[in-house]
Amino acid sequence: MEIVIARDAAAVGELAADAIVAALGRRSEPVLGVATGSSPLTTYRALALRPIEWRTVAAFALDEYVGLPEEHPQSYHRVIDVEVTQRLGLDPGRVHVPNGNAGDLSGECERFERAIRDAGGVDVQILGIGSNGHIGFNEPASSFGSRTRIKTLTPRTRRDNARFFSSPEEVPVHCITQGLGTIMDARRVVLVATGDRKAAAVAAMVEGPVSARVPASILQHHRHATIVVDEAAAEQL
Ligand code: GLP
């Protein structure tokens, strides 16, 4: 693991963008793995100013809520569209988000895995981290070999994400998420975290034992993982 400590969230975005552009630049039809949440927003802002042929880049989202209408402002379809597709100028036809309203959800998970494979795999995966150490929506106790599947959100994650909804009850209970095995297949991983709310999870990910209790700790075994954090998120390292 390469650990980079930056001064603040804006600097985290710039340094993460450097790592991502270096990885994408080497491919003719690059595949970017994209994350939602507030953490990668400064990264997307920095990426938008980089001279990449964004129309040629395919993108795969990590996860989506089950049962939230696509047009809901907090559906990951919407969030990815606004924060990533429109901001970077991606071709919407090349942007893939799991369909949390599919009639056959397990079939949708398999289809999504196949689509990643057919695109040649993910060149660089952007990640945030949950305060409980989750990546994507792989909550504690997720299997390290897991693939895209349906998961139940923990009360803590639903509480953390309630800030995006008008009431805590509105936060969906289920989601589709890429598995830890899927994420580990990405050729490069860039995880960003900011703020003291993430300090314990960052320390457990980087310095703790590799344990399913802290799903992000599996990244200690990734061949090319870069962790970019601000000083507040690094304070327990
Ligand atoms: C969400 C997403 C994750 C994200 C995490 C942290 O639930 N599924 O991909 O990394 O929680 O979110 P934030 O960056 O807003 O703290």
C-alpha cells in the first residue's frame, strides 16, 4: 500500500487525480471504476481539468440502492450522472451503474460482473471508505472473495447516509454492490478519505490485521493500492 497524506480535501483530490490519470493514460480504451459519497468529489473536480479524452473512457459504478427510483436525487444513477458523467464529459452510453430496480436482481448482479469482464476489467478503481471500514457497500463480515451481489446495509451505514435523505427511514435497506473480489481485480486502486470521522477506519485499514471485520483491510493485499488521505483522516496512523 502506498499512503499519501495531503493537507486538505482539495489536495487529496489533486493527488488522487495524478495517480488516476497516470493509470488511465497508458490504455487506449480505459476503464474507470467510480465511487459515490462525498469523499471523491474533490477528485472528480480535479479530474475534470485534466487533459484526458473522457469520451473514450468507460465507467463502472461500485454500487446502487435497491428500490430507489432512478430519478431520485440520491440514487447512485443520478449521483454518478451529475458528479461524474456530466462533470467529466463521459459518454453516457459507456457509464454502467447496477440496476437496483431490476425484476431479477441476482441476474442483474451477474450481468454487471459480465459487463466489467467484457470491457476488459477495471484499470483504476476510485474508492471511498465507510466509517465502519466498508468499501462499495461491502459491510463488515463481507467475504474477501465476494462478487457483485445484493447486501443489507448495516444500521450504522444507514445512519451515516441519512444525511443525504429527508429522513433516516427513507434510506434503503438493501443494495447491489460489487464484491471485494470484484474490487480486488481492478489493476489499480485509489482510495480517498478525508476528515477525522474516517480516522479510525483508515488506521484499521492500513495498520490493522487483514480482517473481514474491516473490509477495506483487504487492500493491504492489492498489488497497486494508493491511499490518499488528508491530515485529519491520518491522525490515528
Ligand atoms: C457510501 C458508499 C461508499 C462510500 C462511503 C463513504 O455508503 N457506498 O462507496 O465510500 O459510503 O461515503 P462518504 O465519502 O460520503 O463518507
